[in-house]
Amino acid sequence: MNKGAKNTKILLVAATAMEVKLLTEECEYIHAESDNLKTYRYKNLFFDLLLSGIGSPFTTFSLTHTLLNYSYSMVINAGIAGSLSEQLKIGDVVSVVEDEFADLGIEEENGFLTLFDSGFLQPDEFPFENRTLKADGVKIAGFLPRVKGITTNVSHGRDTSVDKIKNQFSASVESMEGAAVFYVCLYLGLPCIQIRAVSNRVAPREHADWDIPLALENLKNILEKVLSELPVQVE
């Protein structure tokens, strides 16, 4: 099915099926475009679910491929995240309104330089704004706390690495896909939001206080609320 061949307008992007399993169990399965792109109906709203894979490379490729072949009015990136802030509790759900790549740069003897620090990118080089990527659909899910996130292909779990990212980046949550989704959507001119449920603290493993079931239950409840508030598109 080529671009524009159907009226499904919302694309929900999650790294893994686990993160949205509770939601899809409440939805009617319609059909599959591929193994990782399927159509569901929640109440009267049809949406496509893209399972992008974990990390920026897989997410960038699968999302770009999907958006170049199908038409959507907006993208919702949803999943779990680690908390970098003492203000966020395990299970809290937030809207990440700006994000940045925290592992893309140059390592030096005395620290890590981002591509902006090293001069390879300018702070406002498209699609960045002052070094970060900003959500272009923030009016959706406006009832959620708005936070800044970082995206990294490593889930940090050592004292030294955790301290480094906390000192270098002023962010509240860490994920492995958020900035990649923003980058693709901003480049293609498509509104997007990012909804994350806190599953753990970004800390050494023995102190991370993981509670994935709680995060997934709260994420499901918020996604249902968001989908219920979106304009209905007819399949």
C-alpha cells in the first residue's frame, strides 16, 4: 500500500512490543502492513503502530522508511525511560518536549565533546534549536509535565558514566530513541510528541529502583487518554 492509500492518520512509535502491549490488548487489531507496522482501532480512532527497534539507528531507519511510504498527520513516540531527576518518581509519565543526542560526539582525555561543542554542528543548524530538538506537537498531551530528555544508545548503569551525563546535560529523563524520532519528524515536517513513563532511576543497577510493570500500566492509561482526545479519522 503506497503513500496516501489510506486514512489512518496517527503513527504510534514504540521501540518494543512490550512497551505498548497493555494498550494493544485494549484495541482491535485490524491488519498488518509488515511485521513491525500494524493497524489498530481504539474506540473510533484508527492508528498505526510502528515497532522501531531499540536505539537511534534502528529507529531512524524504520521511522524514515515508514514516513516516506505512508501518510500521517502526526507521530506519537511512547515508551519507558530512566529518570535523571530527583523530582520524578518511578511510574511518573511525562511529555518530553525537547531532546538531544547525548552520545554523538568526540571523547577527549578530560571529557566528552558533543558535535556542537566540537564545532561540527552549529547550535541552530536545522532541525536543531539551541542544540536541541523540540517537539512540534506539544499542545497534544498538554496535561502532562513537560521535561527535557537525552537520547543515548547506552543505558547507563555505572557511577562514573551516570555522573558524567548528569553533569553535562540538563535533562530529566533518558531514553534510547526520543531524539531520533524528533530528528526524523522535524526534518520531514511532521508534528510529533514524546510520552515517557519512568521505569527506573538512571543509577548503578543496584540502586535504579526498577518498576517496569507500574510504568507500563501508567503509560497505557495516559496513551488511552491521549488517543481519546484526538480527532477521529475514518478508516
